Amino acid sequence: MKLLITGASGFLGQYVVLAALQRGHQVCAVIRPSTNERRLLWYGHPAVEVTCLDLTQQNVLSDVLKGIDAVIHLVASKTGDFDTQYANTVAATQTLLEEIADYQVLRLVAISTFSVYDYINIPSGATVDETSLIVKESKHRDVYTQVKLLQENLFRRFEEENKGQVTIIRPGMIYGRDHLWNALLGLKVSDHLWLRIGGNAQIPLTYVENCAEAIVLAVECNQTIGETINIVDDDLPTQKVYADKISRLMPQSPYTIPINWTAMRLLTQLIWLCNQSLLSGKIRLPGILIPERLHARFKPLTYTNARARQLLNWQPKYALDTALKRSCSNVELPNLQCNLTLESSSLPTQSLK
């Protein structure tokens, strides 16, 4: 197949392109105009066509959609205020969906997030899966959650209004080289100090190469059309176990101060109630003191990849310890350079349209 992959220069996007190449696909990689192509892992590969464009602009895809069999959409913004993230996530997605509908490119693998789950209303100790509660009222969640919910709504509308062949992938916390410490471990005070909230909660991790392979498998499999699939790895560690592992592997890891989950939950609830009842919510609290956000990051829950295994016939290639060593060693990058030798005659020509 020939795949259009948006967000191809991002942390996950680069690995998705590599996974597609490894599985014999041609790729049209969409990157921002400001991106330095030469730093990309697959730069110069003969099966990659690079397209520089800004999806926040209208009518930008007409020259690249001809011959495309399916789209993997990874574009999203994790930083900035609401307007910035809305433009780069929701507006960009709207542009993409309108244009692929016009060209009848209806096979879409759309990347969402675990952030859309309604953690405060999921009981402690429950298993989060694709049937778990989704946030209905998002005003107390962070901007990223708000725009990703809007983005998912666009995916579903595209499916309904255009008979789109849509698969929604929700990865957990993606980790890999230069992306080891994450928001589920605690609150970053500085580059050298974290407050680690809780220690026994399972972290819904997925190693970036495992996740990328699952995404490409999803676009190849008609059985996934109309499905939502969570992606997490098998051997999910607790916060404490994961923090200890990466502390031993990294030459410099931040100093962490542990805080009990129950104590933090009660403190946050007390401060939140006082702010709402006594001050009419006038005090702008940090995210860690907003119950909905605290539960989304640190609530003790468990996770499953049963549907991914069933529908994709997927199992994570790299276990936790191996993935961490790849992320912290000098071995990974040479292996990821595009020394893939794909003969043009071996590229599949099957279309899903």
C-alpha cells in the first residue's frame, strides 16, 4: 500500500514510518515546513516521499492524495494554550478529513490517547479497556484532553458522514529514547527534582517501536475497521518499579520525593472543595490540585491490550527491560537508520479503496 502519514517527523511518527517501510509499504510522509528532513531516521529512503505542508491551511493536500490507499493520522499538539492546540490538533484534522473525503481516501487509522478516559469516575483498581467511561464534561481536564476529545468526535463524524473506514488507536504513555520520564511518575519541579505521587499504580506504557508496529498492523487489517483499540505493552510496571529501572539506566536522573497517593488525593479534594465553596472557584489552582487531573495521572488502575492482541494478532516485540536498554544505549540509532533494502518490485500495490 501507499500510506499517507501525517506527523511523520514526531517522536512516534518517525517510528511509524520505519514500521511501514519494514512491512513493505510506500510512504508519503507529511512534515512541517520548518522541519529539518536530514535529522529524520528514514531520511533518503527510496520508498519515502516527503511532503512539507501546514495542515492548518486549507486545500494543501490535493497534490499528494492521488494514489494514496490509506492515511495514518498522528498530528496533534501537546503544548500551548487552547487556541494553539485547537489549531494544530482539531483544525488540522478537520482540514485533513475534508480533503481525504473529497478524494475518496476513506481508510483512516486515527491516533487518539488514553487521556480521553474519565478517570475520576472509574473505580480504583478497575481495568481500563476500550469500553471504559469517556470524559463527558472536560472543563476541568487539561487542554490536551479537551482537544483530543474534539478530535475523536471528528473521526467519528467522518466515519458516519462519509462511510469512512476508521480505526481509532489509543496508545498509553509512549516511551523511548529521550522520552523516559513522564507525567505519570509525578510532578516536575525542575530538571533535577520531581515529586513522585504514588508508587504502586500501574503505568500504561508502550514502547515506541511496539506502538508503531501496532499502528501499521491496524492499517493492514480490515478487521479493525470501525474499532477502537488500546495499545499498551504486556509487562506493565508500577510507578516505583519503572522509576527505579530508569534511574539505574540513566547517567543523570532527577531526585524524587515520594508522596502517598491517598494523602495527595485527600489534600487535593480538600483544597478543591474549599476553593469552590468558599471562593467560588476564583483561585486558579495548579493541575495537580484539580481532582480530575490528579486522578487521570496517578489513580491506581490496571490496563489490558487484549483487543489489540485479538484484532491485530500483535504482541509487543520488545519487553520492558530490553526497550529501556535500547532507549539508553548507543545501539538503537544505527539500527534505525534507513538501511532497509526494499526492492521496488516488492512494494505492494493493493488498494483498500
